[in-house]
Amino acid sequence: MLWALIGFALGAALPVGYGIHLKYQFRDYVASLPEDVGICGMPVLGYLALMFVGGPFCGLIGAASGLVAAAINDWWTAIRT
């Protein structure tokens, strides 16, 4: 279970971190615009989807990889002894 939790954290860290980076990049872009200018909201949906959909999905892939790594480790330990 520990390997799965570590895999989930490592798998989800990259998309969530990149989503946070895009959030601050969009905030700086909006701050650089003159007043009374319309702003499209699609970049907001992009980084929110990346953080709240892509992060957990990649985390599940990382958790599955962690479970496979734990099974291989248990198998290898059983063979060596």
C-alpha cells in the first residue's frame, strides 16, 4: 500500500504542479492587460481540468505502477530466499 501511495503522489505531482504554474502565468497575463479589456475564460478551464482531472488520473496510473513495483519486489524477494 505504501508503494501505491508513493506512486500516486509522484504521478499526480507533475500535472497539479503544472496546473498551478499555468494559473500564475494566466494571472500575470491578466494583470498586464489594460483596464476594460475582455478576458477569455478558457485558460482557466484548462488549468482547472489539468489539476482536478489530469492530476488524479495520472495519480491512479502512478498508484498502479507502485502496486506492480511492490509485487515485483515481493516476487524477487521470494525467489532469492
